[in-house]
Amino acid sequence: MPPHLSADRSTAQPPGRGPVDALISQTRRLKGDVDAVRRGTPADTSDPRDRWQRALYDLALHQLNDLDEHLAQLRDGPLPVPAPAVPAGPAGSAPTTQAAPGQGPLLGRVGSAEWNLLTDEASWSGELYRILDRDPAAPPLTLDELPSLVHDEDRPRLTAMVTGCLVDARPIDGEFRLIRPDGSVRTVHMMGEPVLGTDGSTASMWAVLRDVSELRRCRRAVGETRDSLRHREQDAARTEHRLAVELQEAVLPAWRGSLRLPRRGPRTLDVAARHLPSATGAATGGEWYDALELSDGATLLSVGELTGQGVGVASGMAMLIGAMRGMAMSGTEPGPLMACLNRLLDATGQPALGSGLCLRYRPETGSLVWAQAGHPVPLLFRGGTGHALDAPDGVLLGTAPASSYGQAEETLEAGDLLLLHTDGLVPGRTGAASVRRLAGLAPRFAQSRTAQECLLAVLREFGDREREDDACVLVARVAS
């Protein structure tokens, strides 16, 4: 076949045997290293992550094997077109045969072909006959005949690639499935480009083809194990989220609407509270609120939050609420109570940080004693205005086990309202900005008769906002 100029073919000669042999040696050393690591992974395991790693090692080894064979082909040069099998000779003599098409190590090699558009001649390498499992005695297929080997669904793709190469001089780089004579389906990767004649028109097309069926099988195995691992992790995350939500709902007070504490006597507290989930509903943190009538007639109020999410944080929240209730029942004042919670959180096996408010209200005197641990302070609403109470000293729970916590005292009057909340109540606002937004609700509170009505006013203002984290709000109103 007369030589032509390729549209983009280098005139450089193939590298000598020495450099290619060096590349082959490096490739084989890398194959040995990868295989050694691969043998250290479990071969049969129910863990999707282990199966995914094993599949990736198999894929890497398959690609390195291909690279080894391609470099060997580059070093040795193309094989001639195999001769047809010679019939057996006289009895007792050995027949002259060659390997059956499609068998042996040549499957990993690259076959080449060139189709001359001027003479309608085709030239195939020996490897291509083996890859396509064609009889060596059969003439190579023309470009018009080649689609007869291709899977029906992939014929339009092959036609488009060849047409784009011949008409628009676009390189070919794509895959298609072919049906072999034995009925098996193989995936072939084809790369090619037009060869231009002296007048600049397309004179022929050359291409290289490689059987990539095993490579695609390995990649599918990697994808399937990756998907299995992702699904398992998603299932585990959904299960943990469900358990965290159930634990949180079990720990937080089950009452709805207003709660009067204590249940009898003057200047009781009318209490309402709500837990607000994040906008996505995916985050389940350690936010809590609590209200409890103590044995001496006082009322315990608290809000707080632990860092983190999930079952571990929800269980830590349950532990803190239980410890707080127990110490409050025994008469422990808010400041010492916070110090005990700080030491308890520091001593847990799973370190975490927390913030909180603890308030003890005595209805017979209207006395409110409270302490805080790095938490937004309560807001007091009286006479149509609202302001933040001056905070006593208190650091985050879990930061320093020897810390002490101060106490502050207020005297509440009939009609006063306390608002306790966690950081996430006012999205995008913290500190003084958050206090100003909440204090702006004072006129609405002044028109409300119950704690539940005040809580609904808060929810109308902030309940539908897009929040990243969960939040809690508690409203306590001194009955007239």
C-alpha cells in the first residue's frame, strides 16, 4: 500500500529496545509491588469497603498488565497476518497448526488496520484478526463491512465515528461492542485518524483497536462496590439519624402547649417550649430544653446544647439532663450544679463541649437564681420592653474541669416573661444582634395572655427561617 501523510502522525521512529526494556522492567516491578499489597487485603469479605479496595487493586493490576503487553508489542513490532491452518499430514505426522483465533496472550495486544479509500483495499495486522476472532484466511473487512460485526445498538456510534473521521477529519476515539463468531460479546476501544493524500484530501484511514472487555469488567466491579459502600453508609447514616431523633424526642419533655409550674400557688410560671429542626431536617444535634417542678416547690428551667450530631450527642444530652434533674432535686444551686456538669462532661469517654442555662425559680418570693455556661443569656420582658440579663461568670462545659460558675439573682414580678433559647433560633445572628431581634418582640408579648401565645409569636417570626442547625426556645411567664 503506498505511503500517505497522516493528518497528525509523527515521523519519529519507534524507540530502541533498550529504553523500552527499561520501561517494561519498571512496569513489572510496579506490578509486583501492587500485587503484594493486594494480597494483603481480604479476598472474600462482606465489608463493601474491603470489596471496593480489592476491586481497585484488580483494576490497577489489569491496567498494568495491559501496559506491560503494549510495551512488549512496541518492542517486538507487529505480528504478521497469521497463515491459515495447514491440514494434518499422513497418519503419525503432527499437523501444522497455529493458535485458535481469540485465544492466548494476544488478546491483550493492540491490533491495527488501514483502509485505502482510493483502491478500496484493507490491511489488518495479525493481532486484529485475533482480537476480532476472524479466520486468518478471510480477507480483511472493508469499512462498509465492519459494522456487520458490531452490536446492533452500537452500529450508529461506529458509523458516526467513521463518518466524522473521513468527512470532517476528526480523530476516532470511542468504544463499541462486537459479536464474535462464538456468540460472545466483547468491548473494543478504537482510535484512529484520517491519512491525507498529496492533494490534502482523505486518502485512507488507519486505526488501532484493543479488546477492553476485562478492563470494563474491572471498572464495573469498582463502581458496583463503590455504590454498595455508598448505600451502606447512607443506610447507616439514616439509621443513626432515626435513632438520634427518637432519643431526642424521648428525652425532651413530652408536654405540648402551656405548663404551669408549680401547679398550685401564687406567681406560678406558665411555660411553653419548642424544638425547631434544621431546614434540611438532616442535622440532629444536642439542643435541649427542660422544665421541672422540684420537691421544695421551686421550678427548674434549663436550655442548652452539645457540640456534634447523632446518637452519641443525643445520649450525652440525655445524660446531662438526667444529672441536672437529680442534682436540682437534691437542692444543688445553679452555680454549683453547672460546675458538676462541667466535671461530668470532661470525664466522659467521648469528649464534647456544651453550653447551657440553669435557672431556679421560687414562686413564693419571685426569686430567680441562675447560672450560665457560655450560653446566650435569658431575656426578661417587662412593661412592653425586653433586655438581656447581666450574665454571671461561666465558661463552656467540658473546657476546664476546675472552673467555677457564678450565680445571678433577679426578682420577677407578675406578668414578667423570660425567653431562653439556643444559638440557632435567630439564623445568621449572634450576640447583641440576636438580642435586638428578640427584644423587638416585646410589643407582641405585651398583647399575649399566655406563654403559648408568646411562643407562637416567636415561631411566626423565626420558625420558618432557613436554619442550618436545630434550635430550642422556652418561654416562661409569671402568672398574674
